[in-house]
Amino acid sequence: DTDTPVSAFESSLVLVSNRQPYSHRYEDDEIVVDRPVGGLTAGLDPVMQQVDGTWIAWGDGDADAEVTDDNDCVRVPPEDPSYTLRRVWLSDEAVDEYYYGYSNQVLWPLCHDLVGKTNFEDRFWSRYQEVNEQFADAVVEQADEESVVWFQDYHLALAPSHAREALPETTLFQFWHIPWPTWDTFRVCPHREELLGGLLANDLIGFHTERYVENFLACVDACFEAATVDTDSGEVEYDGETTLVRAFPLGVDAERIGELAGEREETFWPEFKREYSIPDDSRVAVGVDRLDYTKGIPERLDALEELFETRPEWRERLTYVQKSTESRSDISEYQRLQSAVDERIERLNERFATESWRPVVRIEEHLTNPELYGLYAHSDLALVTPVRDGMNLVAKEYVAAQADDDTKDGVLVLSRMTGAHGELGDTAVTIEPYDAPELAGQIEEALTMPDHERKRRMDALRASVLENDLDTWLASLLGTVQGLRRMSTQDTDD
Ligand code: F6P
């Protein structure tokens, strides 16, 4: 889309993230390429294809080194090379301590306000510092003063300050994809000053919601006496640098999702129901999640158990389809979660299944995008029930997949604890994730909602998701960056 300011960046854009968009691995003796199927990398890959910049990320594939040049770079996508992917190589110990350790056992639970799940081991912190320097070194080698460097997420809070030392004139910015907690939570972290100082080396820091911006500014204010914080403009002055802090709610490529959802309109749904033995007259509720304790999956299953127990008329008339993707399984909290989910699904199916019906259908295999969006399009409800979530794009994808057709509108059941609730909360069915009996009642309410009310709500949700889509997010974020550029192309030409 040439209307977005993406084109203004051309090859000067250097994107830095933990995950890479293309991963090469051996399958027998062949090298195969794994592509992004969702999340941050899938959303940003088309942006990089438009500008031919450089993406710096951890090379996590066992064949990545095989396909790189002397500068650790490879051109991607393989079939139509249009930008450069540069790898940062990490040892197994580094992955264990920086990714599984500090990133996902300290920052992840801390920012999701789950302090009881944090694990502050010294070796995690040392390694996080070391790996952030490694990423910053790659940035310094790759970037010059005209570059615009875009750091992603909580894995890289310290990299901006290291990069800034060598690149005083380069525009640096960061998008934080998870929540930012209150000062009362963040002050628990012994490394709070270093983390905030690292981030404040950026010219711009973006969050999903105003609340996270407020929390971040309050943390800076409380942590650094020397900082000047203007809460109205979102500007922070600290250590000789000015940083703008703003909310940019991430959206999805709503139009494309709608097209893909309708791709196999005639055949998809009957085939899908046959494959998973879902009776024809059963309503379908869907849940799609990475297996993470923030997503509220056990809580959701408890509510379904409550529903089938207290309102037996829904047995055989409602099927819950759970599509979950295994995640961060080296961490014991995630292993515990997986067992908790397994146990609940087994119990529900043992207690209530009949000869022709199972209350919970679990999908383990990969679904292509048209299959996933087709599942959304035909499901009567989406259950999005996180206990805390920075944004939650499943909620937006579900809405985007609903065909604009009165007979097919679904209902979005959405937790108050998601970033998406700020935009969609007025017209979704709002739930409190921890209250199983209440949630059971709300699921029933969603199932029995009159047609005109379903349509009214879905029309409003659709309008919001289409308007605040991925392009809107990019235009607003990159437009702001363009206004802050330290070294504009104009100046250089003079
Ligand atoms: O929600 C934060 C996030 O980093 C996403 O940007 C990403 O898609 C997801 O978590 C996956 O996490 P991981 O890289 O640990 O698999």
C-alpha cells in the first residue's frame, strides 16, 4: 500500500526482533523454510517486503547458518527476495537464560501483573544484558545516521541504549507488544532503572493502549528524580534525550481476513464438521490461543463445565472447539498449564460426551489461514477470555472473518482484561475471566442473543476493526516516526 508512509523509509528501515520471519531447518537432508503463521512476524513481513530494509533477529533454525553470507545475512522471502534478514547467533545457554529466562520468566509475568510467576535469577539478568548488547552490535554494524531502527518488544529493552552510544544521530523507536504494568508492580523488579533507561534511549516508544502509556510514564516519574515527564504530551526528558510515548492500538489486515474466510465458502464448513464429528445441529464456540497462562484457558474450560452441569439442555447443542498452539514448553509454568488444560478437556469429555457428541473438540494440527478464518466465520461465538493480554488479535480476527450477512453474525465474548476491550468492549459481551459461574451465564446469554441484537453488535465491531486495521496502525506509528526523524533525507540532500 503506497499510501502508508512505509514507502518513505525505503531501505533505511532496520527492524529488530527476537523472532525471525523465515527460519531454515533440515528435514532429512533437505533444507525447508518455516514461514510466519501469525503474531508479530507475520504482520511485519509484508512491511519489510515493501521497503527492502534489513530485519535483524535470532537465527533459531538449525540450517540458518547454511544459507547465510559472511555478514550473517540472507535475502528473503526465498522465492522472491525483497529484503535482507540478518541473524544474531545465540548459544543454547543464551537462549535458555535470555529467552526462556529473563524475557519469559521475568518480564513476561511482570508486565502481565503476575508477580507470583516471576523468577529473578541472576544468570538470567546477566545473559539478558549480554544478548541485548549482541543485538545492539548487529544494529550498529547495519545502521547509519540516516537509518530508522525499529526495536520490537520486551526481549530488547536494553538494546536501544547500547545502540544509541554508537549512533547518536540515528532515529530509534520501539513498539512494546505486551502490557506495561503499574509502578506498584514494576517496582518489584530490581533492574527497573536499567530497563527504563534502556528504553528511554528511543525517540519514540509505542504501546497498545493509553493505560499502558500512563503506567509507563508513572513508572519513569517515580523511578527517576532527574526525569521530566509531561503526561499531556507524552514527552519524557531524561539524560539529555527526549522520548515521545504514545498509544498505537495494533490492528489486523481485516479486508484480507474477510476474503480468505470466504475462500472455500461452499465446502469448508460441512467438511470441517465431518472431520471433527461436530453434529450438524450443534452450535459452535471457538477459542484460539497460544498455550499461555495469560490466556485464561483453564478458567474458560471451568465455565463450560459449569454450563453443561447447571444447564443440561446445552449438552449436544453446543460444541467448544479449542485450537491451541504449544508455546515456551521449556518453562515449568507452561508445562503446568498444559497439564491443567489437558486434564480439564479430558474431564469435560468424560463427564458429558454422548455417542454422537463431544463437548470439547481439540484441534492439534496446523490450520491454514483460510481454514482458521473459515472456522471463525462459521462459529457462533468466540471465547476470548485472557486474565491479561496486551491487545489480543484473535478478537479482531474473529470479527474480521464474519461475513457481512445477517444470518451469519457471531458473538464476540471478550475479557475486560485485554487491550482490545478498550476498542471493542462497548459492543462485545464483556466478561470477567476469573468468575466461572458468571462466565457460564454470559456464554448462555451470547448463545441466546436475539438476531437483531447480534447484528447490531457485529456491525459496530466490524466497522471498528475495519477502520482500525493494520494499515491504520502502521500509518499512525510510522507517520509519527517520520515527524521525529533526526536526520531527514531532505537535510542529507542539501
Ligand atoms: O504477544 C507478545 C509476543 O511476543 C508476540 O508478539 C508473539 O507473536 C508472541 O508473543 C509469541 O511469542 P514467542 O516468540 O515467545 O513464541
